Amino acid sequence: MLILIDDREIVAVGYAGGFKSEGVCSTGFCPADFRGWVETVADHDLQAVEAFLIGTCRDRSNYPGWIRERSNAPIIAINETQSLDQTLDLFAAGFDDVVKKPIHVRELLARIDAIRRRVSAGAAKRDDVAVGEIRVFFDGRDPEIRGEAFLLPRRERRILEYLVKNRGRRVSKTQIFNAIYGIFDENIEENVVESHVSKLRKKLRAKLGYDPIESKRYLGYCLEDPAGAVPAGLWDGEQAGVGARTLVADAA
């Protein structure tokens, strides 16, 4: 989820439409409300924020300080005009990047991913990440399996990208929902995540011959190391608290 901050609601609405077309959720904030929110929002909600985009507002140079108290997400200033002095002042204030309008949302997403790669410990030097035979891109392109395009609907692609970013770690349904739909979307139920993940797992299983997404009820999902994956239809001897062997099923 992206946070957009601008004095003009119409600007945030315009960007939100562009990001939505790329399968990325965003939420606009009035500058007067933002500081109170970022200082009090729950940690697990703030973890869903992938970047802060700050447009026209008063005291803009103060925003990085407020944000860095709680989050390491990229902070990008969006300027209306080109000014060297203003750009240098914003970098000095702690912004990670400064861009000038007009700028396409896909370029903003690419810049966000580039910043995240630089600041992440051990981050890859590439614009893509491979997990086994799966390769995902973070610029809107479809993922690939064995070098061939693996076409997915936007939501399923975003979920796969999120799981790849968190590979080897278990993420909850709520974390996936917040990352894909945002923490302010009250019109969509969290259970929609189960449907999307179920469809994604079936497509991956059909293409790979095994299911790379391991799930545990109430605990969430984890993109597994393919070396430990179980071929589709085989038995998995592990079941929490039970010694009996159970058939690997789509728990999504």
C-alpha cells in the first residue's frame, strides 16, 4: 500500500486511479491528519505501507523526520516545478527521491522498488528476484516460470510478488490483505485473500508440478524453498499435533 499526502484531494485521487490500474492500492491523506496518524497507527498496519509519496503541503521538510520515527519505507517528494535549490533542500531533509510532475505511476513504482533494494540488507542488484523456477519482476511485468511468461490477474500477481519479497517467512492473511488492498478499504472482506491464493496455488501447481506455497490454518502462508517442496498429490507426513499422514491439500 502507498500513502499519498497532498493539500489537494483531486491529486491523490488521480494518482490512486493510476496505481489501481497497476494493481497497487493507495490511500490519500490530508496533511493536517497525517502526523497524528503516523504517530499512533499500529505497527502491523504501518508495515503494510510500501512508500510515502508527498506532494504539495506546508512544512514538507518535516515529514521524513515524522515518518522515520516509525517506518523505513521509501519517502518520495513529488514537485510541481523544477528547482535545484528545492530539490537539494528536500534531499537534505531526508527524502529518498525527488521527482517532478508529470510522472507515470509505473516510473514511481520502479523508483520505489529501486530504493527498497538499496536499503534492504543483502538486497539483489537486479530488478527481478528468482525463487526456484519462479522469477518475478516489480515493475508491472508478468512473472516467469522456466523463462516463459506466467500470466496472472493483477491481484494474484501482486500476491505472488509479496510472497517472493517475504520468501522463507510466514505471512498472515491480514498482512497480505493490507499489502494488496490497503488498511483503509472497508468494502472488501479479508476472506477474498483466500480465494486469490487458492487460484494462484492451483496455477503454480499445474505449471510447476508442485505447490510452492505452504499454508497453515490461522498462521498464514510461506513461499517455500523449492528443494523442500512436495510434488502435487503426494503425502505430507506433517500435521500439527497429529501423527497420521495427511494428503497435501489446498488449504487456501
